[in-house]
Amino acid sequence: MKKNLDLLFAHATLITMQGEGTGILEDGALGVCGSRIEVVGPSREVLAAYTADRLIEAEGKALMPGLIDAHIHTGDGLLRGVSQDLDNWMQHGLWPFEQELRKDPDAVRKGSMLNILEALKAGTTTFCDFDTPMTEIVQNHIRLGTRARVAELISELPKENRTALGELYQFDPAEGDRKLRRNLRLCEEWNGAANGRITCMLGPQGADMCSRELLEEVREAAARLDTGIHMHVAQGDRETNQMQLRYGKRTIPFLDEIGYLTPRLMAVHLTEATDEETRYLAGKGAGMVLCSGSIAIIDGIVPPAAAFLQASSRLALGSDQAPGNNCSNMFNEMKFTAILNKCKAGSPAVFPAWRVLRMATIEAARAIGLGQQIGSLEPGKKADLLLIDLTQPGLSPVIQAPVRNIVPNLVYSARGSEVEMVLVDGKVLVEDFRVQGIDEKQVVREAQLAADRVAQRAVQPFAAIPATPLRGMMQRGEL
Amino acid sequence: MKKNLDLLFAHATLITMQGEGTGILEDGALGVCGSRIEVVGPSREVLAAYTADRLIEAEGKALMPGLIDAHIHTGDGLLRGVSQDLDNWMQHGLWPFEQELRKDPDAVRKGSMLNILEALKAGTTTFCDFDTPMTEIVQNHIRLGTRARVAELISELPKENRTALGELYQFDPAEGDRKLRRNLRLCEEWNGAANGRITCMLGPQGADMCSRELLEEVREAAARLDTGIHMHVAQGDRETNQMQLRYGKRTIPFLDEIGYLTPRLMAVHLTEATDEETRYLAGKGAGMVLCSGSIAIIDGIVPPAAAFLQASSRLALGSDQAPGNNCSNMFNEMKFTAILNKCKAGSPAVFPAWRVLRMATIEAARAIGLGQQIGSLEPGKKADLLLIDLTQPGLSPVIQAPVRNIVPNLVYSARGSEVEMVLVDGKVLVEDFRVQGIDEKQVVREAQLAADRVAQRAVQPFAAIPATPLRGMMQRGEL
């Protein structure tokens, strides 16, 4: 007798991400039972052995693992595009908006909801959401059904930080302690929630924003909870200056000294890390999260991912945030990762499409500590899946031999709008290109109302920025 | 009495591209009469003075000029993604496919149709289509309703080009003459067709592929017909080697000598041009077409557009072709142009969003010689328009003050899938995201069938490529 499945996809091109490449299987089938993948194989074999409550004929479509956004601040969702094309986006534009946004937790929540919705529709199923207050933001992931590996931002900077540029930051240990405790509370309350869809990490904001003592407490807590540390590392010259002033060292040697360079660390950005530092960190087993779009737009820099790959494959991709990168779309990140690194190296052969696809799926899963659960199509793994319509004009035609063009087209041409169906934990979240059980228009309307409020309140503090090129851009009718 | 219009958009954010910036007008209205824009202004004023057969309420939407793809080989549409991530995409992968494709004019036509459809849905309204046989391809533009400025590829290389790598190409003057005559016939038969939607240029394929005599004939013909010359210039080191071997000069000094550096010239790529050569060419009034995505993927190079802009604003963008760039989407080109140039300069302030938007609209129109007709929303210009849904999650929320975020979001976040409606020459070609009067699925199906045929025929010649990394990539399961 045939075994019955909840859901069975048949006659798809499976991009399993098994093995060392992309593990493509033509005319494949995949069965889902509960929250997990039950079977993966040739359609003929699977159809001979299984029935299903729902059979999805997937000819002309690709079925692949959900994409992993390994670094995203969804709470910034409302501030998309308000501070662009500047030498110093934070000081010259973003700061007044950010300040007003953060006084309004409802606006943070609404922006986060919009940001997650945007990413989900473009195929992101797992979010390493690094924001605050995460105890509230995480409820958006519960509501939308997405998988999230979340951390609070832990910083020891005083609430009113009045340090002049170039001076050493003052720390407020009470503030640092409060934020660490909030992150620990998040772990207690939410780790393993929603059938394990929600897991928690610790989130020191940067080595320059926490004292050595606080960083050591975080390290001990991570060991005790057996979880990872999500942290910006070497993210800018301001950080490097602070580290030099305080410790006479650069960030990575300092982190090495305090025992941070272990597989628990997810080192985000490495914008200012040298190739040598990066290889050293990689060799110690730490992961790297590369935010190609964000760092290119904000800094005009391509981070040392190529150096990282010389020593490790624990490289994941992240969309960072809406102000700066503007979009949270892992197809966008894959494409930029490939192309920016080709131009950095002056070689079209580096960062091939198949390898970049791994960075958004199986390698990312391993880098964030979920390699056993997600990132590939394998029996026993969670059913986090995308069905992609290969008959959309930008992905057509499909050629299978003598060269298969599907993976290059997914990386270099797909925009995210070809994602027809999304499952997370075995549940259908997107079908026929629409998010299920959520009024998308309502999410957008609520975000717009909250943004109107925040923008209105930002008018005065924005006017107080002494010299922002944005003012001239508005006056000259460029924006 | 109010004047009656065919079509009136009201309460839109108009991105007029008038003036030196983007010329944004909040709560604007635009009226269309026949093929032309009749009125542009504040909604209140326009609604007080006009009625219309059709009134489109466009709150929450942006209305902007159609995008201009200033360099595209639509005939290559079927070969999307077959030759990627290689040091020599043509020799190591594309060549056998290209050869088989070009033996099958029906396949060229079907691929072109797919390529135009893809681009149109993403907001491209004008195509500088540079391909052969253009007398056939141009009929796709007629059928779809797009605006096209077309040229045949003129080359003097023999049909069977057997030159070894590094040797001087042999020319076949009869072949060159045949191709020039074909281009002239195209001009005779098609220039001004379809209410002026189709205009023609001359298309020498490269200074290395035509004799000096043929290039001079082309120059004279262009002057006689008062049209432009669409030409690859300094597109690779093979071209530079040929020019050195034949004339002892690099391409741009040679073109200067034969009188090509004039406003008639649309110089495509300039991949191998020095900054100094590029500024010189710009100073002579020639236009430049920058194919950011294509050249980054194929060569790992960011062409010298920044140097060009020091001397001229006649810079347009092009998507080039499906094998290589993989997609024909001017939103993609705008984004890559901004970001790659920021990374090249190491500065986030260069190539701001508003300027890149100009390169895909008004500056492009001027560079290709249609500045009086298209590229901005102004009374008297052709009604080539896009209506963009700003309530799509990736473009939300919309903020108008103290900083307007619409243009940055169009450049850094839009994917093309937000284009809700497209008009060309006053006619609605896309509505509610769907191409009107064309069965899109049928276009894709026909392209797929033709691609199956071409790929099948390419199996043997592909197997004969002595050493292509693609074979290993297929065998290792990477593709």
C-alpha cells in the first residue's frame, strides 16, 4: 500500500543543494509530511510509492530550498530610501528618522511587518533578525509563519550618547546589563517557539559598543545556552578608531584575544577587515555574513568575502536593512554578490552562480547553525520550500543540455517576483504569488500611516542637521 | 468648455524628468491625446480644464517616462544563461549555440519576441535593437507596439571566419557590401514606420570588423540619411589587438582619424577605452552606451562611464543581450550602474539615483537622437509612459518630506515587476501588469520550442570545444 503524504510536488526541476554543487534533479518529486520533507526523488519512483492529500503538478517549475537572509534589521523597514547617495548616510540623513522611529514601537513593528512580507514574497523563508525590541518584532514572524533566528541589539552606549566624533565612547554598564538581560529574556521566552521555527541568538552590536566585560558575559551566556553570537564585526572606520583608542588593537585581534573567534560567531560585514584578518577569522571556524547590496550602496565597498572563502565555506548573505540597501530580496543579494566580486577580482569566473546559490541556502544554513534543519531538499529536513515559475519571460527558455541554464538564470536574472509558492515548516505561506491569510494591502497601508507619522516628526530634527547634501538634492528637484 | 482627452491620469506622483533633476510633481495629472502628451500639471488645474474618455485615478502610483534600452541584441533572446562564469564566454561556451541559432531565423525571431516581451513588462518602451536580420526582428516591435531604433549588424568578416586567435582578420568586401546594403534597405523600408515608432540607424559591428573603406561608406550614408551610427567601440582586447595589427593605433584615435567622433556616433561599451580616450570621445559630442550588467558579468569590468560624464551627459544604458547579462530590465541596469560605479570610485555619493534615472530616460533620449520625442513628460512629446505601483511592498512606504524617497527606491529597490501599465505612442501596451493583445504564455512556449531545437543542434558542436569549464560544471552537478 502506498504511503500518504500531506503534499506532493511532481515533475519539477528539483534544485536540492545536496552534495557539493546544486544537486539538480530533472523531473523530480518531493513529498511533505507535517513540517518535514519525507521523500525526494525521481517523479516516477516517488509517484509509485506515495499518494498525497494534495498533488501539485510542477512541470515548468523549479522547487528549491527557501532562501536564508542571515542579517536583517526588519525594524528599520519604514525608512526605505530616505538617506541615499551620501558619504555619511547616518550622520547626514538617517539619524533624525532613526531617532523618531525608535521612539515609536508601533512604527518599528509595522515597518518590520512590511519588510518581512516583502522578503517572504521574494523567497526568504529564514530571517536572522537582529533588532530591538525583538520580543515584539518576533511576533511578526509568528504571525506570518516565517522561520526566524533572532537576537536583540546589545549595546553599552548610554541612552543619550553625546560623544563627539573621534572621542572615545563612554559606556553605561547599567544600560549594557539591561540590554543583555533583555536578550536573555528573549532566549528564555522564545527559543524553540512555534514548533522550533523561532530560535534565539545573542546580539552584541559591535566590539566598539560594548565593554570587554560585557562581551565576556555575552560569550559565557552563549556557551551556557549553546547558541550563536550575531555581531557586526569591523563594520566601519569609526569602529576601528574606537578599538584603537580603547585597546590599541583592531577589532579582529581583539576578538581573538577574548575568545570570540569560534564557530559560535556570525561575523557580519567585515567591511574594514583586511584579507589577512578575514582568512584568520575564517580559519578559526567563525561564519561571515556578507551584505553585498547594503555595503556597496552605503560605503562603495566590496567586503573581503573572496579572502574568507580561501579558508572557509561558512559564508552567508544578508540584506541588512531598508534604509541603505532599500530592498530585502535574496535574489538581489545573490546577484550583487556574484557581480561585485567579479568586478573586484577583475574576473568573470569567480563567484559563479552555483556557488552564490549555495551561500543563500545550504552554506548559510550551516553558517547560522541550522545546517541540520534547513538549506537543502533532503528527507528529514524542514519543508521550507520555494516553487519558482520558470515560464516567466525572464527565466525562459529552460535549457537542460548540453549546458543547463537554470541556476545562472536564477542568480543573474530572477527578481524574486517569479516565486509562485512558499512553504515554511510544511505550511503554505505564499500561493499563486500571494501571501496567504494576510491582507497584504493592509500591511502596506498600516506601514504607510506609521511612516507618515515618523516622517512628520523627523522634519524638525532633520532641519537641524548642519550640512546635509540631501537638502540641496530636494531643493534642486533631484529627489 | 473643457477640452476632451483620450486618457487622463490624475493624482499621480509625476516624475517628469523636466529640468536638471527628476522634476517630480506631487499630485499631478497628465493627459494624452492620440500618440502625444497634451498636458502635464497639478491635478487640480488639469482636472479643471479637461475631460477624458478614460480617467485613471493614480493615487499611490508614479507616472514616469518609459525607459530606454539603448543597446540590445534581441535576436539572442533564446540563449539566456547558457554561457556564464567563464573567462571567455564566447569561445568557451556561447559560440556553438550562437552558430546554431543564427542558422534558424525562426528561432532568432522567437527569441527576440520573448526578449522584447520581458523588457516591455519591466518598463522598457524604446529599444535600440542591434541585430540581424532586422527586417524580420523589427516586425516583433510592430506587433508588440514598442518603439524601436533599429540597425543591422554590418561586418566585413567572411561567412566562414577561419582566422586563428591573434592573427589579423581577413575581410570579404562583398560580404561587407551585402550587409551595408541590407542596412540601407532596412532604412528605406522601415524608417518612420508605424507612426514614426520605428526609426533606423546604421550599425557597423566594430572598427575591427570592417575595413576603413566600409566604415567611410557607412559614415557617408549616415550623413546622407541624417541618422546615427550604432557601434561597439573598444569592446575588448581582441578588438584592440586587431586595430594595433592593422593600423598601429587603438580604436578611438583611429575613429577620430576617419571622422567618426561626432554626435552621430553612439559608442557602445568602451570597455577597453582609457579614461583619457573616453573624455576625448565625449568632448567630441559622441554618445556612450553603458551596459553595466553585461560587461560586469562577461568581463568583470566597470567601463569608464565616470570619465565620460566629466565631459558629456550623453550617456545611455543598455541591457546588451540575454546570454551574458541574462535579463533585459532597465531597472536592473540602473541599479547596477549606480552600485558598480560607487564601488569603482570607492564612494557612495557618486552616480546618485536621480542621475542614473536620467540616464535611462531623458539623457538616453538625447544620446540616441530622440530627445525631442521622448524621455520626459512634456506636452508635445510622445506618450511613452509607465505607471508604477508604489504600494508594492518593495517600494513602500512613500515619504515626500523632509526627504523624498521615491527615486532612490525606484533605482535601488524596484525590480520591474512594479510596472502596472505601459503606454507607447499613446497606446496601452501593458495593463494590470499584463501585455495586452498578446498571449504571453504562447510567446514563452514558442520560444521554448525553438530553444529546444537550437540546444539539440548545439550538442555536437559544444562537445567539440576542446576545453570548456562548462563541461566540468555540468559533470560536477554545479549546473
